[in-house]
Amino acid sequence: MSDQLTKLRKLTGQLQKLTYEAVKSGTMAELPEEEQLFARAMQEHMHLKHVHNALEFADLREGAPYEVEFEGNVVSPLAHVAMHAAVKGQIAQVPEVRTAFEKMVATGTPAHHAEHVLAALIGELMWGMSRASERGAAKAKERYDRSIQKLCEDSTFREEMTKRFGASHAAFE
């Protein structure tokens, strides 16, 4: 691993620890807006053992990834929290995403579960864009936009998505 990556990971661990300390001390409002989103997502997941451990020891890990194995897959509790933060930002800033979120909640999906669905769509978009040419990235974005629209308009699609992307946090307990 390069020295730059090592430094970046160490700084990331320090930022995570400082944000976590702000959550614990009730001073989240003093954080910059982006960190407030991450702090709110942290706060919602503090009860989960692996999220707590990843944050409590973030400075000691010096940026080394905190990953756990679950059902044969390696998962990152902090990536999960970061995706919630990204969704919170999208809900706040992108009217179509806010509408999709509100529609899911209004039709019976718990807010946290709705965030899981939206996070999965963002994850698929990121994956598609990272592996594609410029044309393929545009197609990935079109698929994402169509999915957001369908969440708003198509009850069958909403139901399928809430089943496909569950509400469970079993990997992090």
C-alpha cells in the first residue's frame, strides 16, 4: 500500500473518531453539513456491535478497514453507515429522491428500510459507473433515474425493491 493511501486511511480514521465523539457528546450541530449527515447515520446505528466497535476504535485502527464476515461475504459496517449518510444527503438535496423516499414511507415502508432501498440503488449506480465507459456510465445513471421514478409511481416495483433490499442489520450485530 502506498504512503499516500496509508496517510489518507489514517486521516479518515481520525475524522470518523472525531465525528463519533461529536455524536457521543451531543455536539453534532457544530460539525460541517456533510459530517452531520454521517453523524446522524452513525447515531442511528450505534446499537449495532460492529458499528460501535469500528467507531470506538477508529483512531487505533489508523484507517485500517474494519470488515466482518457475514454469510460468506465480507461487509463493512462503516460503508453501510456512509451509504445511509449519502442517502440522507440525496433526500435533502435531490427532489426526485426525496419524493421516492416519501412515497415509500407513505405506503408503509419504515424510513430506515426506505434508506436501505435507496442506498442499494446508489450502490448499483456507483458500481455501474465505476466499471463502464462514458456511454455505459450514462446508461447506469439512466437506470438509476428510472428506478427512482418507478419507486414513486409503481407500487409493484416498490414492493419488489423493499423485499429485495431488506431492513436487516444482522451482519453488524
